[in-house]
Amino acid sequence: METQFYGPDGGEPGRASGWKVRLELATAVVTLATALIGLPLFLHNRASSEAQPLPSASATGGTAADGERGANLEPGKSTGVTEDAGPSSAADAVAAQLRLPEEYIGTWRGIGTQGSQKYLTIVRLRGGEAGEEVGDSSYPPLDCTGKLTLISGGDDVVIREEATVGCQDIDLHLSLNADGTLDYVAGEPDSPTVVGKLIAE
């Protein structure tokens, strides 16, 4: 006599493995559903991480390593990277040579000495750049006046004096002293025509 097997539900022979098929099918459905639910969350997290790249050298002005260090800094911490400080001191020095220093602006008066002669010397200066007229001069005892054009500025100012009445054209070398007086030299400093010490009015 052939032995017949019945399923756990007491079903008919030949259906003994049907519950196993249904169980496996249900398990597969549950696994698939779980995977489908988790997939969007995984893709969202991955997209978020890819959307936040580390700072690059072109964005921060530094290297890629600088970008990584910057990403790990606490809020308020500095990366130590400084920006351009602006115009160089060399450029400022060149600009100073092209204008009359403010300390020289004003009216200066004193006694000029030319050989054995001594006479009142007056120099009036206003602001200006090299090549511009920056003032005028006068020598009352000599009935002589001139207009002054700046040649160079800086610590030792050189001015071209062009006679407007009497006298003759000549270069003036002016330098400010610590006591506030102004050294006046007409002609070459090594062999001056006129020297004097002027005081601001």
C-alpha cells in the first residue's frame, strides 16, 4: 500500500508542498517591499552627501588641503588666510616723490645770503604734483619775483623758479628741519648761489 502525505492543514495528497510555496512567496514579497521602501531613503542620503563637496582651491584661494582643513574648523575659527594688503609701500614712495608734501604748504619768510649780500626772501607754496605750478617767490629789496614749478617732492623738494620780474631762472632745493624751519638753497647744493633759513608765517 502506497503511503500518502498530507499537509499541515489536512489537505489532499499532492498539496503537501503548497504551504511551503506560499510561505516562500510571502517571504519574497515582504523582502521586495522592504527593499523598495528603503531604496528612496538610500538614494536621498547619497544625493545629499554628493551635493556638499569640500571647498576647492579656486573657491577659497588656497589648496585642496586648505579646503579640507577649513571644513573641519569650528565655527568662528580663522583659516589664517589673509587677503591682499593693497598698494605696496614702494608704490606709495613713488607717489610721494611726485607731489609736494603737505608740511611744505604755506608762506615761508627769512633772510637769503648771496655772497656779501643779505636780503628778505619770501616763498609761498601750495599743494601740487610734479610739473605743476605750486607757488611763487619774491625778493622785495631786489624788486624780483618768480613762479614756482615742482620738479620732485619727498624729503628734499626741488622746485624750478622762473623769473617773472627781474632775477633769473634757477632751481630751488628745499628741506624741512626737525625744528620746523625750512632750508633754502638756490642753485646747485654743492655750490649754491643763495642760501637761507626760512620760517613759516
